[in-house]
Amino acid sequence: MRIRVAARAELPLLQDIERAAGETFRLLGMEEVADDEPLPLDVLDSYRSAGRAWVAVDAEDRPVAYLLMDAVDGAAHIEQVSVHPDAARRGVGRALIEHLAAAAREQGLTALTLTTFAEVPWNAPYYARLGFRTVGEGDPALTEGLRAISRAEAAHGLAAWPRVCMRREVPAPAAGPAAP
């Protein structure tokens, strides 16, 4: 699996990946989530042009998954990560998140954050297996930026199902050998 920055011509494919991935929410009675439209092409292009949209590609260099990142309060915030169902359960999402962790470390960001559904098996429980922890009220890791994201998601209707903010620390780069 290779990960690279998304190309402009691939942006409609990212929308297709998100639509396909969203279909799995129908199985849980979350039709509104399944029917939610992906980000518009101009928004996806703003992520791409800023170098904050990565794709995981198959052997033919065709995207099968993608991840979008925002910098929020000193952390790399996962705005969206979607894996096409045909590529699911193969470590593709994990690879994208690990790629982001490495990029965040290089940029001096201290953590990865995200917001997600608490009770959807491929959401919060999955991220917990990847080392994320839930941050709630009273936790200093629940920053104003994460609160604002949660409020915006609630206004979009996502609070109809339990949601959580999650965080995973990004270790600082290892120090090089000491100078003689």
C-alpha cells in the first residue's frame, strides 16, 4: 500500500470513496449519515493544495482511501478518513493514520485528534485500538478547537448519535547522536 498526496483529478474519486464508505452506516439505522454528501470539490481541493489530503492507492495507483487533516490547537486533527469497502479490513485506515502521525511529528504537532461516533464499531472502538483515548469534560486535552468542531458537527445533525473527541499523543522525534 502506497500513500501519497492526492492529485486534483482524483478529487471526485475521494467523494465516491466517502459515499461508498458511508453506506455501511445504513446497517446501523444511521441513514442520515449514509446520505450525507461528501465535502465539495473546492473544499477537497483546498486540502489538496495545502498538502493536507493523502490517499492510499492500489497497485494501479488508484485511490482506495483518503485522509484529510486540519491543524487544531497544536494537533493534527483528522477531519475525514474514509476507506472504500472493497479495501476495508486490510490496514489501509491504520496506514493512513500512521502516515499522518509521522507527518505531524515532522511538523512539530503534539497529537492526533478526531471526533467520531462513540458506539459505531469501526469508529471510536477502532480508534481506541490504534491508541486514541476519549477526552471529555474536565480533560485539558478537550481544547476549544475540539469543542468548536463538536458544536459544528452537532449543528450539522451528527449529535443525534453519541459522539466523542479522541486524542493520541505523537512522540517527539528521537534525538540524534550527541555531538563529539
